[in-house]
Amino acid sequence: MTQTMPKLYQYAVCPFCKKVEALLAYKKIPFEAIEVHPLNKKELKFSEEYKKVPIYIDTEGKQINDSTSIMRHIDADESVFDNSEKEDKWVKWADEVLVRALPPLIYDNFRNSRKAFNYITKVGKFSFFQKMLIKYSGSMVMMIIAKKSAKRQNIPDPVVHFKNCLDEWGKALEDEFLNGKNLNGADIVVFGILGSIDKLPAFKYVEGNKKVFDWYKRMKNSVYN
């Protein structure tokens, strides 16, 4: 099977999906975003074994699973990743610490959880019934999962924990970006993860951290312009 445009199977507020989207945007690679139904995942029927997002189908019809593998595949020709020890450290931190800080933050109560799923239903091509089911059932499920995640990670205050994560990233920035004047793969990864909450109430904490928010605005300009 061949195709002319890559496809990205995603959730609108999935930080792993946003990582891939950010790299595609930075490289000016056009793609078709396919919003997956978060409850029944019917859009992923073609994928026999892997039932998570993101899934990327490249121009040759090859399926690549998992955000990091997808980004490495996309970045194979003109490299954004510099493969330095510092970059690897912060990519790992973003995937293991920053990402895990988000669910307890954005799904901490039913009201905030519903706002996240309301955004999902706006960008996805779902029927009215599907939207209602996703919004209310999904919100309740994610709120329960988020509370378990916070307990498992020993996060008594998700806001304080997230602010500490932002401070940690801010201290790592040497100049305009992680390595100075030129962005690298870690910048793209962290930007994509934070971009997943850009339209949600929790983004106010990013805006409240001047160093990180200034970097975020530079990244947004670099990635999307």
C-alpha cells in the first residue's frame, strides 16, 4: 500500500501525540490527523496488535508505533535530534517525569476532566451521542485513573509538582533553547508535551513561569512559522 500523505492517529490532548505533531510541523511535513475514539478506538481496527496512540503511517504505508520511534523515523534524514548525552537525559525526563505529571493535573476533578474531553469532542469527527458518551464517561474514567496515578507517584499536590517540573526545565535552558541558540530534539519533545495542555486551564501554570513561557513562545514561533 502506498499513499501520498502520512497519517497520524491521535488523541487531541495526548502529550505523546503532540510530540510527533510538533516535529512534523517543525519539518513542514503535511499529514492527516485522525482523531481516535478514546473509548472504542474503532479507528485503530487496522492495527492488529498495537492499540495505542500515536500510530504513524508514512508515505510508503509503513506503520510505526510509539511516539519516540515515530519521531526517530521522521527525523532520519535531516536530524533535529543531536543524540547528545544532555538531550537524551531531558528526553527521558520528559517521557518519564513531565508526562506523568499531567494526568493528576488536568483530570484532578470532574469539572477539569470534562473540559479536556470537551476539547477532544470538538476536534474529533464524532456524532452527538458519541460526543456525550466520550465527554462524560471518559471524564469519569480519567479522573479515577488520575487519582490513582497521583497516589502511585506520591504526588500530594499535582499543581506544586507540575510547577516544580517547570522550574526544573527552566533551569536546564542555557539560552534561547536547551543547547543555546539552536533547538534540538529535547526542545521539541518538551514543547509537544506542554502543547497538549495549551487549550486547557492548566496551561496557566506554564504562562506563570516566565522563563519557560518565553521559551515556549520561541518554540511555537520556530515550530509553526
